[in-house]
Amino acid sequence: MEPKDKIILALDVDSAEKAKALVAELHDYVGVYKINSLFNEEGPSIVKEIQDNGGKVFLDLKYHDIPNTVANYAKAATKMGVFMFNVHAGGGFEMMKAAADAVKESGAEKKPIVLAVTVLTSIDQKALNEELKVSGSVEEQVNHLAKLAKKAGMDGVVCSPKEIPIIREACGKDFVIVTPGIRPAWSEKGDQKRITTPKDAVDAGSDYLVIGRPISGAENRAEAAKKILEEISS
């Protein structure tokens, strides 16, 4: 894997033209591009356009439905040739297993990485306990969901960088860990609550870093991406 493939840029833009411009501008420093709301605007065509322009796609739609429906979503994502996609671990074991099985049974030459979202990085301890009524700590919930995801056949999880060590211990070195909540020391914190720097996340064992505004909101986007790439490569 090239170092730039560790960086996943969140394409939080409102048009295919803006997305393609970012892919072209950042091609030398970013390997993977995350799309969610843009997919609602553009549909599967935006996946193909990003791929045709040399980028890999993380389809971040966080599927969460009954097992049969999620299996159909998984088949569709696989057919599009995405690099990775995700489901909500909160959908339970059978739902996650249905997604993983659908990919395995697809016959695709290149199968996507299938990820489970554990606890959103915008959820802190208070929100977990008081709003979601989940007892225990954030770390305990992430650990539980990560182990459930692995048992269901998921390739890895999306989690805060703060939880990397406990997931590595629980799920092993080959379990893929994708971490949002990445903020270089020189950038603003934004609305993420459980964050860390790119270098610290990689040193802790993260495989892929989801980064948005520190790159897309920078005055010089290519220079910002280059700085992050140099930081994690060192």
C-alpha cells in the first residue's frame, strides 16, 4: 500500500464537478475518497467518475436495516467496485453477517473492505449514557461492537483513534481500523470530540485516516495534504 492510500479525504462537496476537481488536485497526496451525501446527489455515477480519475472510493453510507436489505446494499456496493463501504454495528450480528456474506458470495474479482461503524466520534461519554441509554464506557461499547463485527465476518471497523489499542488487542493485527476524528496539531478541532493527530493515529495502529476540513478547508489544499502525508510517512 502506498503511503497516500492511508489518507481518506472526506468529499463533503455538493457537486460532481467539485469532487472531480479535488481528486485531480490532490491525486499525488490522497489515495482514497469518502463519499456520503454526495452519493445522494449524484448516485453511482460519482463513484465511477472518481475511479476513472484515479481515486479509490470509500462509500460511507453506514447501512443499517434488516439483514436481507443490507445484503442487497452490499451487493450493489460490490458491483460498483468501491474500495470499501460500511454498515452500522448497531444493526446487530445477523445484519453484519448478511453484508459480509453477500460480498464473499458476489464472485467479484476485487472485493471491497467491509467495515462496521462502532461509536460515532461525535458521541462522547455523556451522550452514550444519557442520550442513547447505553451503560458502561465508550471504550467498552467500542470493544464489544468491534468483537461482534469480527465474529460476523467484517474486515474491520470505523472507530475513534482513541480506541485503536483496545481493538488491536481484541481483534488482532489484520483487522482493518479506519479512524475519523483526525486533526493535525495545526488545524481546528471542529465538531469532533474524540480526536488525535495523524502521526499518533498511525503510530497507534490505524490503517486508514479519514480527514476532511484540515485538507478541504485549507487555503492551500495540496500543501495541507502533503504536510499530512509527510507526517504519517515519517
